[in-house]
Amino acid sequence: MAESSNTNAMVSGLKVSDILLPHPSLPNSMCLGPRSSESPAHLISCEANRIPFANQNLDLTSWADCLRAWPNPPEGWVAWYNRVSKTHYATWETIGIADALSLSLSPLEKNENILKTIGYFWSDALNCFMFGHGPMTPTLLDVTMITGLDIASPSPSAFKLPKVPFTLSSKTECTSWGAYLKRYMKTKGPVTEREHTAFLNFWLEHFIFCGPSLAPTKNYLSLAYELAKGTRLGLGKLFLGENQIPDFPPLATCTFPDTDGREIRCTSYGQALYGLPGSRLIPKEAAGWFQIFFQGLSNPLFFPYTESENFENPVSFRLDSFADDASTRHLFSIMIRPCFLPVGMSTSNRITKPGYESYQPVVAARQLGLGQVPPHFFLHHLTASRAELPDILTGQRCYTFFDALAIPIPNNLCFTTTTDGFETWWTMWKTHAFRRALGPSLKQLDAEHDTTHQEQDGPEPKQADGSPFTFLPPAPVVLFCRNSPSLKQVIMQGQPISPKSASKNKASSGPVAPRASTQARKAVRKVAARKTLKRKAPVQDNLQTSTEENSSEDEHSRQRDMNPGDSERSTTQSQTDSPSSTRQRSAPEPAATPAPIKTGSRVKRRCVKRVRKGSQVSSPSQEVSNGCDPSSLLTFDPESIEPAAPKASEEPNLEMVRGPLQRLKALLSSSVEILVENPEAIKGILDEIQPHLPVTLRVKLWPAATLSAFKSGVQSARQRITLRRAQLPLRADIAEKCQRLNEKKTALDAKTDTSANNAELETLRKELESLEEKVKMTKQLIQEKETFIARSREEAQGLTADLKTDLAEIRALSGQLVTGKDEDDETEIAEVDRIRTDALRALDEFLQKNLSV
């Protein structure tokens, strides 16, 4: 296991130093990598327009059936929990499922306004929510803090789960959870292994994975049986939680029911989240949540577990004692390490097969208390995202791919939510992803929403220099890095290098020649066996020939295993190629180590056995290391029996072989049909110049002397090609008939499958109920309005009479008022006063004049 993990780590090219990066400004804080130094343009072009809110019309009714499998405890579940926990609670604590099991005692309120809007912000390629304030995603930290499930033990694999020694009732016999509970819950006697397994199967299916069938299945029965035996498994990687939601009550004040139904203080984040209020779907509130997710929070809480000291659980992970708890730091290293999460726990389920999902916490570093850098999604480059696993070996290496990356966490680590170079990356993302106006989207969620000016289309974004912003063109409808190699191919490249496979890896680094037909390969093996028995070449030559032959055969098998469609495409292509291209592809490769032959003569089997035995000759270096010299063990001189073959010179004598090589080239330029009829000329030239050729060239040219073995195969292949070309009209006729048959089958399925119609009918019924309720409320409002209008008319008549009386009184009082304006009277008084003033002035002047006389 350790060797496989180390090899996988080397294949990925990821190092510990790529994950934990020094923080540029905070000495005791770290950033989470791997860091991208490339422009996100390609990723944005592929995925920015794929986020649902950016490319879909918003319709809350489309979520009608998506929340049916809500994990609320059915009647009788708490009693069954109390019964089984008396015997097995200690086991649950040991394997790390006790906290998660206790959460099933309480109903979980469903907030439909959040659940039916947040999904529009999920990026299926990057596995994260793209909110206005940045990406966020469920992490293994959330799993641990909310559920307490184990994330450190080996991930469960459907291929490694044991066979259950007993059977449970089928879905047809237990059509509901209530029927399942009544069948397997006992009221007396000890809790048997069968009852314990049935209990855990109920818990896994209904509460943990929320099975869409809404009824018991056997998808998780083997997993339940393994847990019932007390096996510790990393269930946390099968389950991912969510973060604290803003504007909700403080989690420390929430309550949780105990086994007797009494409300008690919460002891974990998981219990506190179960105490949060729910809400039925209200378009106005749903639009409000959408607006929050779209515009983003001004001060988002990326790292919400700052009050861990208020809760006793989980015991295994204590943030409040991070510096002193080595177990907590070890779990934290697992939380920040990328990995492949297990998917599917049943090999018999035809829909959900065993597979994997990418976990890349680099996109949400701030949720883990680390600095956010421009994320590098290297798993997308390493391998194709989310795929089925074909076998137990691939699954084992998949789930342990990065286990060798033991990340040391400093005990003085200070948590932070800062960024380093991330804002530039996110600004480019946000400009493309959030380019739609908010107002029309809110209008789709809430028809009565009054769109404000700020929610309308704003000005087009500008570059830093003020020039118009040029949006990247959307890429074709493919996921980012969809053409990455398959996981099995990556794992095959990462197999440990052993003495047997070392030469294969070395020889297979170059391009691979086309694979010859099975019949041709058998013929070559037969000739090779005879030559091996007759000719004694130097050990080094034999070893190199065998090595290259084995590597070629192994490489072809590996390519065929990794790309099963390639062999079919290659066969089809060879059948339609021109004669010249057929000549090039029909040249046999060096004889490979034969595979077991199921049919044929005893002589052929004997030759194959001898060839296999001969291919196991040790290399000269191995002989020296083993202290074994064959000449020292023989009592005679080998040269007396048969002189050793002359050793080929490393550098060919061009003058000596130039002419024969030119003749050989001219012969090989003939059609393959001519060569298989008479290969003796080629053989004569090779026999003449073979001692003067390097080993590598000899290995490549030697099979050309055995082309006669391919005569029947080439003739048969040419006949088949001719027949296929003559049958093109027949193929077209068959294809046309199959197309018509497919159309009929599609029509038949449409007639017989009523599930879609039933779902549509149920939706219409719900809409009708909603409309009827709305009509009822509207009628009541109309009646209230009519009563109000009649009362208003009576009150209006009384008010009119009062108004007339008051108006007459006002008119009478107005007749007593002095008319005119004070300004006019003041002017008149001023005019009279002016006369007085003039007279007084004239009198003063007269008196002064007479007195002066």
C-alpha cells in the first residue's frame, strides 16, 4: 500500500511544498496551493457560461421532486436507535459514527428558499459554488465539524466490501421505510448482527446518502455489514457538509432533542445546525437569497468554526487546542490535501457504479483558515474528472493516490482568510460569469419583484487603461480538461518499477508500431521458437531482442486496455486504407513472448514453452552480481562444439553494406502481397550483412525474412477487405433498418414509460392546488374590498354634509373680515405722514431764517 501511494505521488508530480505555501505578510500563517501562474482565460472560456445562473432561465418549480428524500426520522426510528445503541454505542464511538448517528434523532428543517436558489451557483466542473464574493465549497473540515465522521481511515471501496452472509427483503416486499422498520426492528431479545446491519443500512440509505428511491435498497448493505463488524472506514469522504449561513440565530443558543425527546443544549455544530429554522418556498424570500448569492456578502464568514470551544464534539478534532493536539493537526493535513473521493458503494447497482470525485480544497482555502491564491486545478490535467472504476486494483490506487503526501502542520499556525494574488484571478472570473443583469433573474424568481435601476444592465466593464473590455468567446460544450487521460492510464504509468518491468518501461517510451493480427503473431512466434532452438547468438543480443519484443507486446496490451476503442478504430482504418498504407502496417513486429495458445499442435506448445524458458535468461550484469560465470562451470570449451557467432560491430561498415541495404530497401518497397510470396531474397541479403549490422537494426529487419508466415493471413485480410467493400450497400441497408427500429423502440418507450407524465401530472396537481388556494384568497379579498367600499360610501355621505355646514360657517365668518391689504393702508398712512413731514420741514426753515435775521 505504501509503495503504491509513493508511486502515485510521484506520478502526480505534486509535492508537499506545492500545497502549503508561505504567507507573504503573516509569518505564522500559510497559503493553500497548488498555485496557478497561468491566466484563467482558457478555464473561463470553457466554464464561465456553464454555471446555471449564467446560462439558464430560473424556474423554482423545476425543483419540485429534488428534495423529496429529506432525511427526517420516520415513526419508530428513535425507539430502534435506543434499542440498538444500548448494545453497540461503544462500537459506534470506536469506528467514528456515533455523532452522525445521534443527528438522526432530530427532524431537520428544510429551508426551500435557500436550497432552490443556491444550486444555480454550482460549478459542476470545479466542484464549488461561485458566489459574488468568491468560490466556496463543502470541505472535509465541514464533514468533521458537522457530522464527526471519520476522514482519516481508508476510504471504503465497493470492490473490497465483504459479501453479506444473510439476505434482507427486496424492495417489493418492503415498499416503504415504515415497512422496513417494522420487519427488522425487534422488541425483545439481544440485537443480532442481522438486526444491527439492517439498522445501519437504514441509516446510511435514508439519513446519510438520502437515496432517491424513497424506499429501502441494498446499495449500502455491504457497507453496513462492514460497519456492524466494527471496521473503521473513512465515511467522511463519502459525505460532505455545508457552512454556517448568515443572518441565522447564533449556533451556541440552538437546542437538540435527546433520546427521550427533551430539548437539551447542543454539543456539536451538527446538532446546532439541526436547530436552525426552515421555511417553505416563498418567491420573494427565494429572490432575496439569490440576490445575496449573486452580489456577494460584504464581509463573508469564510472560516465559521471560531466558536468550537462552545461544543464538546467532535472529540477527535479540537480547533480550540490546535497547538497542543497532534491528532487535530494530522486531520487538518488530510482536510487540505487533494484526493479522489469514493463514489458508489454497490457493484450491482446499474445506475450508480463505483467511481471517484475530485476533491480540490485549493479553491476554498479561506474556508480552511488559509490564504487564498490563484488556484491550480491540477487534478483536471492529471486525469479525467469523475469516472467509473473498473476493478479493485484501480479503485485501491485511486483512493490512496495522495496518501504519501504527509503534510507537516506547524503547531503555531495562525488561521487567516486573506488572499495573495487571488483578486486579479477572481475579478476576471467574476466579470465573465456575472455579466448578466440581476433584475431579470429576480423577476424570473418573483414575478412581483420591482426591479431597481441598479439591477438593470449597467455600463460595459472597462480595462485598467479605460479601453473597452473584450469578453472571451465561449468554448465548445465540453468540460474543462475533459480530454485528460483516464485514471487507469495514469495509474498504469505509476506502477512500481520492478526488474521485470524496468526494460518494458524503457523500451515503450517511443512510438508504438501497429499491432499485427493474431494469426500473424502466432506464425512469427513459431518461427522465432525454431530460430531460438537452432541459433546460438550472444547472450546480450538475445536479451535485447527479448526485451524489445516483450516491451512491444506489453505496450500494445497496455494501450489496448487503456483505450479499448482504439483497437476497433485501428482495425476499421486498416480495412479501408490504400494498399500502400496496408503495406506499412502489415510489417510484423519482433516476436513477442508468446501468450498461452489454447489450440494447436503439441509441437507448437513445446516451442512456446521453450521460447518462454529462453526469455528468462539473466542479463550479464545479473550474472556478475550473482557470481556465476558459465565458462567456469563447463568441463569443455564451448568453441569446440560451435564457434561463437561473430559479434556485431557497434558502428556499421557503410561501404560494405551500402549496396545490400539499397537492394533490401528496394525489395521492402514492394507490395506486401509480393513479399509474402517470396521472402527468400530478403533473407539472403540479411544473412549476408547481418554480422555487420548493429543489434537494434538487426532486430528491426529480421522479421522481414519471415513474411511468408503471413501469407495466408494477408490473403485472408485482402479478401475480407474486398468483401467488406462489396457489402457497403448491405451495411447501409442494415444501418437504415436499425435506425427505423430504434425509432420504433423510442416510440414504444414513450408509450410505455409514464414516469415523466406522472411527474408532470403531479406537478400540475400541485399547481392546481396552489391556484385554488390563490382563488380562495382572492375571493376573500374581493369580499373584503366590497364591504370596505360600501362602508366608505356611507362615511362619505356623512362627511359631505359636515363639509357643507362647515363651509357655510366659514363663509359667514369671512364676511366679518376687513378687506384690503395692510400694505395699501401703510402706503396711505405714509402719504399723509409725508405731508406732515413736509409742513414741519418748511416751518423749521422759516424759523431758522427769521432767527438768523
